[in-house]
Amino acid sequence: MTNRKVIRIRDGETINSVVRRLRNTVEPVVHLVSDGADSLFANIVNLRLIHYYAAQDNKTVIIECNSPEVRKMCAAIGLGLAGDDVGDGGADDDNDTSANAIYDTSAAAATEMEPAKVPGSALGSAPRSAPKSAHESAPGSAAGRPINPQLFKYILIGALLVAVIFVVAAVLSVLPSATVIIHPTRRQMVTDLNIVLSLTQKKPDLTEKVLPATTIDRQDVLEFTMPTTGRAQVGYKSAQGLVTFINDNANPITVPAGTIVMTQNGICFATAKEVVVPRRNVEYFAGVPAGLRAGQAEAAIAAVELGSAGNISARRIQTIQGPLAENLRVVNPEATFGGEDKQIKVVAAEDIERSNAEARKQALAIANNELAKLSGSDKYLFDELTRVDIQSVELSHQLKAETSEIAVRVGYRATSLTVARDELTKMVRGVLSASLPDSFALVSDSVILVDVTAAPQGLQGAVLYVTSQSSVQGVIDRQHVLRGLLGKTIDEARGFLGSVEEVGEYQIKLSSGAKSFPAWGARLKIVVVDAT
């Protein structure tokens, strides 16, 4: 007994509905019963569609309809017809009008309506000719008459029209009746990351956020000058004056030029030229000797050291330096004068300290510029990681030396860590991508490193503090969206799309007059616009 399915066709049902019900049936034999739907079966295009999809699914279709014209068209196409002699279990093997017999072989009417193969027909080939009966092959019968060429032309044109209508109907049946255009949401992110630089690391480690670093160094000498801040008072002019040498001896005494005379506190003066001090003389009063008078001689003097210290009061010079002091006495009867001072710039202790500090500062500044030239524009060089070792500092003047500036010569060696810009950007891109949920993806060319600073970490590395700006875009799951929209009203669809986080803007296009989405996935088209 063959399994069969009985489908009742109601009045007003469309051919699309009939075809869908036919294709959803699993039984090999389908019994289509007209329940007031003679108008649907009266259209030969509809019958051909039923025949086409039945053949596609290897199913036998039996039409039950009381309309003679429908039965005639079914016989011409090759569709089975239900008769009084068709039982529930199958067709009678001796009855040529059984459903299987009619479906497998064409009726004679099919020969009359389709005498030749129609090019482009959806059925693929014309029905096979049925065996002629005795009265059809008899002389003078209608079947034996020659075919009218004009009639053949009309039949061919009609077959072509039917084929075109069939193709159009098939295309329209699979074209989408609803389209949803989705723009994935796009968001801007500002992220702070810590990336470790290591001299011992050989390759990037995305999990630990570690990048290998390289060392760059330079050894050089720089020179600069520093103004002095020390001040000192120094003698500008020497003091001048006169002294009187006193000789109490019986013989005159010569005082050479340059003889030193001094005060008790050590202020020295030198005689300007040689003088002779006469011997002592006997004084007489009224021809009678009255006493002895010491010999005296004046000499010009000048202070040995310049400055106002040589300006002394009268009678302070009382000492002669050297052997003349045993025979002579000296005194300045008047004060000395003319000694002047002036203020000069000298090297102070603070100037030496500032020179050493400035040497390190300028070496560091110049080192960063020189290292940047060596590293190139494709690498990051961080001032915070630059180390400067001062190897020598030479000063042109020492402490308290008179000068308005100091010339400084510094020998130094500078080292720092560098990392390639593209490697750091690639690391940041990888860290950001790994941190995103599956519903979002990083727009790879959108990653910008806004700020990068560094701090030393031991002797073999450093920590980079990176601030990045990037864009992320929603990843649309088409199947999820499709399942969420099938059969939904417009309001329900809007609510669903609004709940999907990765969906940004969207547009809904429905066929004219439709108020809901189709329930068949093939008729709903999802278009995702790539924002990139």
C-alpha cells in the first residue's frame, strides 16, 4: 500500500501556498482535492507549476476536480486524475486510467497540444506520445490529418509564452519580499594600557604585554660657558707718602731705593729712591757746645700692595726692614694717601657647583637629541629612560680666580631604550582585540597612540604608559537577526533590532502593502553595510 497525502485546496488559496504545502509533504503520493478551488486549477500555468515541483521532489500528484476542462489540461500536462476506480491502496494494474499510469505516460491530448519539444520550457521536454488506438490510426480519422502550419505556429508561440510566465513566476516566488539594511554600530574607545619593555625578552608576549627593547648609546664631548657670581675687593692704586730717616751715628748712612719700612701690623712701604742720612752734629749756643743733633733725611715711599689699606695715619711707620734698623730710625710725619680699591668678579664655590650641575643637564639634553637622530623616526625614544654618565668635567678657572665666566668642557656617555613604533602599535592592537566581546571587532587601522610615557624598571627594562584611541564595530550575526525577524510585525522588528547591541542604524523595506515580515527565510534579505 503506497503512502499518500490528501491536501484540500480551499477557495482563494494562492498557488504559492499550494506549492509550499506540496513540497513540505513527505509522502510520495499527494492527492490534491479541489474544495471549491476550481479557478486555481483552471489556470494551466498553475498546473504546470504543480507538475514541475512534483517532478523536482519525485512525487506523484493526483488532481481531483470535476471540471472537464481542468481534467483535460491535467491529462495534457501529465498530472494524474482521480477516478472512481482508484482505490486507497493504489491504482489497478489493468486500468490505464490509474493515477500512476496517467502520470507516467502522456494522454493522446498531450500529443495534440504539444506536438514538439518547446525550447526553454520549464518541463525540459515535450510529453511522450501515447500509443495510437485502433480508431486513431484508421484512414480518414482526425489524427491522420496533416497538421495546419498556422496552428503549429500558434502552438509554439503559446508554449513560449507559457515558459516565460513560468520563469517569471518562479523568480518572483524566490525573490525577497522584505529587506533589512543594517549599519553595524561603531564606537570610539580611549584606553590606558601598561606595556613592559625588556632587554631580556626575545619576542613580543601578548598575554603578559611584554615587548623586546633595544639599547642605543653615544659617547661625546660638549663645551659651554658659565658666568661667575663671586665678588672681591682688590687694590687699584697704591698709597703714597713721606718718611723721615734719623741717624744718631757719627757717620752718614746711605738708604738704598726700595728699602722697606712698615707699620706694626705689617703694612709695608718701599722707598722710591736712594737717600743719604747725614751724621749727628754738635749744636753750639753762644759759641759754647750745647748738645748733639741727629742727622735726618726725607724719602718718598709707596705702599707695596695696592689698595686703600696703604692709607695710614701719621707716625704709624716706625720700623725699618733689614740691617739699617740697627743704625737708623724712621717715622712718617704725615698720613699716607692715594690708595684705592676696586670690585672684581671672581670664581665662587657656588659657581663650581653650578658648573657641574649644568654639565649633567646639558649633557642630558644634547644626548636626547643625538640619540633621537641615531634611533630614527620609526622608533620611540623616551627621555625618561635616558641615562647620562659624566666621565670628565674641566673648568678654565679655579676657586677665587678673577674672571667673569668659566669655560666648561664635559665628557659624557648616554644610553637609552628604544622600541619600534609599529611593534608597539601592533601590541596595543592585539591587547585591545583580545579584550573585546565576540559581538564587536576592532577596526584595525583606527588605533592611534595618543600619548606614550615611560618609567625605568630595574636595570633591564621599563614600563610604558600608553593612552590609545580606537574604533570598534559591531559584528552582525545574520542568522540571529534572521531568526529574530521572521514573521514579526514592523514594531516587533524595530524592538528586536533595537535590543541587538551591535546593530546601529537600520532600514526596513517591505513589499507594498505588507505589514509584517515573511515567515520563510528565503524571502527575507539581510544586508550588512561595511562601514570601513
